[in-house]
Amino acid sequence: AQSVTQLDSQVPVFEEAPVELRCNYSSSVSVYLFWYVQYPNQGLQLLLKYLSGSTLVKGINGFEAEFNKSQTSFHLRKPSVHISDTAEYFCAVSNTNAGKSTFGDGTTLTVKP
Amino acid sequence: DTGVSQNPRHKITKRGQNVTFRCDPISEHNRLYWYRQTLGQGPEFLTYFQNEAQLEKSRLLSDRFSAERPKGSFSTLEIQRTEQGDSAMYLCASSQTGITNEKLFFGSGTQLSVL
């Protein structure tokens, strides 16, 4: 069985400040890890994914995440956020195919001017 | 690429009624997934198809739920004898297997409210 814990349900931050959204997972086997973003009234969109190889993964919109196997974490970071980054962010884990994933409960990122 | 399309966007029904949702995946995608998302929670996997074959169903999917993908293209999700606990956003996603990096594309969902 797998599980995902997103440690912060809400993260308020000022524009141009750095942000980190935290994600821990548990799994008994090797995993694939994902971050998705959901803007209001839109479907989930893949931000980035870790399948293997380099533990630092770069995604769209300037986001990056680091896979830490020893700490079973996959935190999402952005050095400078914009108002348009305001959205719900979901961390997900899978050990088979990307589609059959276990999602966390989400982190609401609110970027203030 | 017109994206994954779900209809209707919103559905309000009375308890005990049957409802059906439709998902049109990206045309060349062979896998189709259904998820359910309730307020304040992440999506929960319900079932998925590869072409027309339903390969896996979650134990979350009670006998009142049935999904089909008859020609390996669009899919329908039917809920019989709806209950208030069925109120949720029902998400559909599609992907193409056979490539190294399977990527999910989600639709905007169907919001079901059971009164």
C-alpha cells in the first residue's frame, strides 16, 4: 500500500518570494512521484515527475522538486512565485503506471501581491 | 489535441436516481482512468481501461457503479440509486502507453450533487 502526506494544507506567500510545498510518501517498493497543479475550474495538469535518474527534477512554470529516498520526500519548490501560481497543488505516488496513482490531499498556494 | 472532455460539467440529482457521465479522451490515447475527488481531498482512483478492457477496479467502486468503454474511445460512468455520499467531482484522465514516460491528461470533471 502507498500513501502520500502533504504537510501543509495552505501556504500563503507574497509575490516574488520563494516557496516550498512539502510532500512525504510511504511505499514498500520503488515509486514514481508526481506533482500536479489544479487551477480553479480546470483539470489537473502535470507539473513534473520523477521516474528515475537525477533526484532534482525540473518542471513547467519554473517549478522543481527533489526526490529524497532516505527521507521519503518529494518537496516542490519555486524560487520566486507569481500571482498566477495561486492554485491547488497535489503530490502523487505510483509504483506501477502513472495513471493509477495515490494522491495527497492537496496544498492550496495563495500568492499575495 | 483537443484535450479530455467530460460531460456534463455539473449534475444535480435526487437521491435514488441514476446518473451517467461521459468522458471523451484524447483520441490517440489507449488508457482511460476514472477518479473521484471530494472537497478537501485529493483524487481517488476508481477504475481504468486499456482500450475497451477494464483492467482494474478499486474497492471504492461499489456495485452501484459501472463503467464502460465499448469501442475503446469514449467512456461512461453510471451510478445507480445515487446516495448523498456519492456527491463529488468525478474526474477522467487519459494517457498513451508504450512510451517511456506515461503522462496523464485530466478533464475538468463532472461535479455531482445528490440532494
